Amino acid sequence: MPTRHVIIGNGPAGMHAVETIRKYEPSGSEIHLISAEPAYSRMVIPYWMAGTIEEQQVLTANDGFYQRNGVTPHLGKTVSRVDSNAKKVSLVGGDSIDFDTLLIATGSSATKPPIPGADLPGVHNLWTIDDARAVIPRAQPGQKVLFVGAGFIGFIILNALFKRGCRLAVVEIEQHVLPRMLDQASAQLAEAWLRGKGVELYTSTSVGHIAQSGSRLVATLGSGQSVAADVVVISTGIKPNVGFLMDSGIQCDTGVLVDQFLRTNVPGIYAAGDCAQGPDLLGGDRTIHAIQPTAIDHGRIAGANMCGKKVAYDGSLLMNVLDICGLQAASFGRWASAGEARVLCNESRPIFRKIIFDGDRIVGAILLGQTGDLSTINDMGMIKGFIQTKTQLGEWKAYLAHHPLDLRRAYVACGVAAKLLNKTLLPDATEDIGYRYQDERPDSNLDRGPHHQLFADTFAAAKGG
């Protein structure tokens, strides 16, 4: 009998596990994929909501993809129970599927606090593609959207609706916006920027209740203020989808506990993505980093190990990168640490840098500024590279402490790029996942400019080609 791999969830972790399994097992094994939803990219939803792409471009698989990869999809299905001893998953409705290996990649769900009126029409979470379909008709240009919660998830959608032309208001119970991404000093710059863009901010307060007022909604705050809106978006957090694992024998904490091979405590059962609580690149307790890069890494590692490989994972890196209505912000690693830090702040531009050191290594950072001061000079990528490679700076630590805007000299001098080039997640090159919108392929006749060939020739020479 061929090996049967069962994957629960077709988000980035599940889809990259499919890709990796078929990389190592092009044939001779079965893949069964179970999901209540179609395959789509949650991180692409904001582009659709902003009106820059079509809804179909949010999807990440179709029938052709499943057929090419030998996947039997069970879409619109939900797993009710996992029997670890019998190696069987039970589906709502009574069906069951046996497995040899199982990947739990069920992701997470948005939470909704017990606010009176949170069940009224026009009050939504905005986490799934169905949520977006419900919000878009009510969030037309000029209409007002109230966000309850000013975290990373809410701000991704806030930025999309800003581009859409909506009027915006935000309520946050913490002292400042983005409390899990920015410290107070950097958040103050972000708040000033948002107010300059016409965004109403209500911090250090919460929504007491929501009521219908004609065709609109009115939220009454703990501070006594009232905010009227056409739609209310609840973005107060997420939780891993692990409730169905009760009595399965699979150990869970906040999420499913996994080791460096993405294995659970039950042989043959793995977990990946937002539901997996695994190694942290910087050490410490196992943690959940509910971000797409971690989900992709998890899926690839788990997929390889489901095929009998023994690929260890160094651990995930906490990172968030966000466009705040034209102001870019990023945080990495232990940005909230009370350790040794170098801070640079210019309120008028605005620009903010905070670099956290552990000895002579960078272990965390906050970057905030306009596009020309941040992403176009690749500072975010360089900070990430310093942390991922755990590079010892030596004498360059003092240089960065005095010149935090000049990362490039230290990056080159410490050989970070060379370390990254020699660092791979899997022992073999990654293959193309094989799905594109309308099956479009890269244009081989595209003019790539004068520098592309130089890079291609240099790469071929370095590989001995």
C-alpha cells in the first residue's frame, strides 16, 4: 500500500507541505488535504480589499493544482477528532480517513470579545475571505470604518481601507497602537502620522457596547465617548485552532507542541503554522509566531520529515512588517527586550531606529520611517540577516551604536550576505509550487535590465556552471 499523508489545513503551511512532499515523493504516495475553506493567502486579502487585484488572485490552488500534485482534496470538510492510536481522522458528518503521517496545519481563528452588540449586522471580524466579502460592500469610499483593536492584523486591513478611501477610527485598550509590534516612542510617531492622515485614535479605552442607530452603528467607549460608523471591524486577536485535538493524546499548550523536526509527541504526527508551538530562533520556551514566513518554513520542514528525511529547524523569528497609511514600520526578534539598546528618533521626518544588542549580536530591532528611509535601502532585510545569522559584530558594534542609519557597512564587513547564501532550510533547492493566477507563466522576453545578466553570470560562475 502506498504511504498516505493527510494534511489538515490548506493555508501556507499545508500548501508548502504538499509542495515539499511532492519534491521528495513525485509519485508512489497519497496526499489527502482536508479544509473547510478553499486555499487562499490571507496576506493577499488586503490587496483585494484595496482594489488593486481581483478576488480570484487571492486563491493559491485550483483543481489543476491538486491534480498535478496527486492531491485528493476534501474541501468544505472539518475534522472533528483525531484518533492517534488508530491513525484515523474523523470528519464532521461521519466520514473518516486513515493516515500513515498526519500534518496538523489548522491555523488560527479571530477572537471576538463579549461586547454587547458585537453580533449586530455590520460588526465583523476580518480574518477570512468570507469576512472580507461581507465587509467590502459596507466599506465603500467615504464610508466610516471603526476598528476595535489596533494590532498588526487590524492595521493590515486599516491600511487597505485607507487606500480604498474609507474614513477610519481605531479603539485600542492599551496605551498606544500596535502594542505587540512597537514600543511607546515609535508608536507615538505612528499615531501622529495617522492623525495627520485623518484617522481618529482612541487609546487606553475599550468599547462598552455597540448599538444600531438607523443605518449606522454607534460604539460607546469606556471613556464615555461615542463613535458612529458604517461598519465595525473586531481585530482583538487570534487563537490557534486546536480544540478538536482534545483526547487525541497530542500534547498542546497554547498550540500544538512540536520539536525541531515539527514532530508532536505522537510518532508520525506533525504540526505547522499558526497552530504549532515550536522552537524560537533566539532560544527560550517554545512559542507561536503566527506569521506567514514561519508557516511556510514549518510546512516545508514538516513535509520533508513526513517523507522520512530528518531536517531540523533552527527556529522561527518573530517579525512584523507593516505599511501604516504610507509610513513603514518593522520589528524583529526581541524588540521589546530591556537589554542594551541604541535608539535614534527624529519626530519631524519621522524616522525611528532601535537596535537591541546581546553582547555583540543584534537580537531585536524596531524600524520606522518613510519608504525612502527604510525599504528602498533594504535596511529591513539587513537587520533580519544580522539576527538570523547570529553574527558577532566585534568592532562594528560600536560603529552601529554611533551610526544606526548605516547598516550596510557593518553588513558587508561582517560577511552576513555570505552566511545567508550558505544557509538553506532544506538540503535541496526548493521547487516552484506550480500555481499561478490563470496559470500565467513568467515572461521570458521581459527586459530585466542591464544588471540581471551580470548577476546570472556571477551566480553561474560561483556554482561552477
